[in-house]
Amino acid sequence: MTETGEKMYNLAAELFPIQRSLTGEGVRETLNILRRELPGLQIKSVPSGTKCFDWTVPKEWNIRDAYIKAPDGSILCDFKKHNLHVVGYSVPVDAEISLEELQEHLYSMPELPGAIPYITSYYKERWGFCIKDSERKKLKPGMYHVKIDSSLTDGVLNYGELLIKGKNDREILVSTYICHPSMANNEVSGPAVSVYTAKSVLENADRNYSYRFVFIPETLGSIVYLSMHYKEMKEKTAAGFILTCIGDDRVYSMLASRDGDTMADAAARHVLKNIDRNYKEYSFLERGSDERQYCSPGIDLPVVNIMRSKYNEYPEYHSSLDDMSVISPQGLSGGLNAVLKCIEAVEKDCRPRITVLCEPQLGKRGLYPTLCSKDSGLRVRNMMNFIAYSDGKRSLIEIAEKIGTPVWELYGYIDSLTDAGLMELD
């Protein structure tokens, strides 16, 4: 995974500095880079003013420059130096104001005095700057020139969609978002891992499921997408995975679906537990990303969130400290490995049934070792346990859980037993 990890990290680094929001040129630039990696990616547009369930697509926001000029002539909160300095969707402003008035438009994090916070105001028009708390405390009385060169105009909301056909129409959904400016784990790790997940799927010509990859603005993007596709998705989706905050190397975690009992839940829970016994599982009550929409009443898709450190749970979250040092090629590789194992578990899930009564005689079929050792004994025990629970009633993941074995260690047994005529798959 080292080479792939480096490629994902480099892609994330390319995406990192782009100014993104719900809408705008930065989203389109991001999607064009992703389409370079995935030529089949379709870039779609939804006009401002479009009604989507209880929401409306807002005006398109673009920004060219922003700064504060202090009384001594020094420049503060320079957008061109860091795009988190401006509150997302700030309306244009060009004015001379007092420090007292300026303070009403400043946002900082006293708990992280060296960090620029990430703040947005999508649905109420306002303007503001985000500043390190350590710098905010040094501001002196006087008149400040504030300048935000932005625009709010009728435009479009953009998203990306890649549909990959499999042997049947049942689908696996992979969803990530493309709406945050320069943050590494919270933003660019998701698209990077999603791209390489799609590349892996495309390389597997023997895939059973079809796949739906979506690259959307968080929350509103999923609402917009579902408003157009939810009926089809309710019929077709077998399992879905949201990929976000998936690039650091601190922990593995998942956030369960609303009921916590879908195939996606079972696959993610089993895979992460067997990758890292210290993985963390969060309930739907701790939701905060697009699982809120995919699992909402009436939509009810079998979708879980796969992460390394969960959003809102790591110290750099939603700040300028979430830079490229927070993620790593190894962290991204671990995230990709987890996702691919979850997809493989869904792809290979079945209800195996042994075809003979009582234990089969494995030796005459070359399936029993002629020389006993500790390792061979363990393999035989795992195979016999697998056979003992292969009654056609339990899924492969359920059997793996029952006998305490990673599901990927059962795939070889299935091949051997079916080739010997001892097992059928339902």
C-alpha cells in the first residue's frame, strides 16, 4: 500500500489549497481534478433556487480577495495567505470601521489560540473574518479597513457522480464531500480515498454489485442528490459507506446507521474490529455528517460512516491546524484498506450450506493435512467451525463473528469446499 498511499497523499495535497464552499469555482476545480483521476466521473449542475425537499439551492458564492488593514498599515486575515480567514459565504464589504465594530465580525478559538477557525454562514447573509485568538488579543484601538471581494449570484451547485456497472443492479454506495476549504483530514482525505476505492473497483472486472460514487457538498449536497435519486437508491442500495476524516493514523472508527443492523453496519463493524481491536464505534445519536440524510426517516438507506479519527473528536478539527501534517500516506492506506475490506465483505457475503450430513471426510479430498502442526491444527479447526455453522441460514459475516475469525480468512475455505462439491452458496 506504500505507493498507493503516496499517490493518495499527493492527490490530497493537490486538492488541499483550493477554495471550496457549497458552490463556486473551487468546487468545479476540485471536480475537474477528480475527473482527471476518474475519467468516467460526471459533473452535474443544479441551478440556484431549485427546491430539494425542504431546502433550496442557494446562490453561488465566489471570492477573489479579502483582508483587514490595521491602523498601522499592516495586513491581517489575508485570504490569499490562508482561505480559512474568511467566513464562508461572506457578502462583499469595503469599509472603514472601528475596532469595537470589527470585533463583532471576528471569530477565534480561545481554546486553540494559534489556530484559525473554520466558520460558515450559508443561510443568513453576513460577513466576517476568522483570526487566531493570539492575534486577536493584540489588536489595538483605531480604524480598520475591511475588504471582502466576493459575489453571491444565481449560479449552480455542482457534484460528481460515477456509476460502475456490476453483474447485477444492486448497488454499493460510496459518498464523500467536496465543500470545505483547506483542511486535510476533514476534507481532502475523503475524496482521495474515494478515488482510489473507485480505481480498485474498476480494476475488478468480476464485481457482483454495481457501484455509485458521489462527490457532493456536505449536507445540502446529499439532500439535493437524494431529492433526485432516492427512489432508485432505496430499491438498489445494498450497503453504503460515507468516507470522511479517513487520513490520519490515530484510530479506526465507524458511525452506525440509524438502526445499526444493516449489511453495511455488519461489514464495517466486523472489518474494523479485526483490523484494530481498539477501534471506536459511534451511535447514530453522535451523527454529524451525511449519514443524517442517507439514514433519515423515509430515506432509510443502509449507510454507515467509515473514518479514522471521527469528526469533532480530534483536536485540529475545523481549524487551520488540520493541515497536511495531520494525515499521512500510511493513514490514508489504512483507511483505503478498511474500505476495500468492507466492500469485499459485502461482495462475498452469502449463506453457505454444507451438502453432506455429519462432518465431511476432508482427507480423501485433500483438504485435511497429512502432517499435524500448530498452524495446520488451527486451520483445520477454523475450517471445521466454518463447516459446523454453514447451514444456509447464517451469512458469511455472521459465521465469521460466531467463530471469531476475520471473514477474509474464510474465502479460501469457500473455494476449497465448493470445488470439492461439499458446499453450496445461497
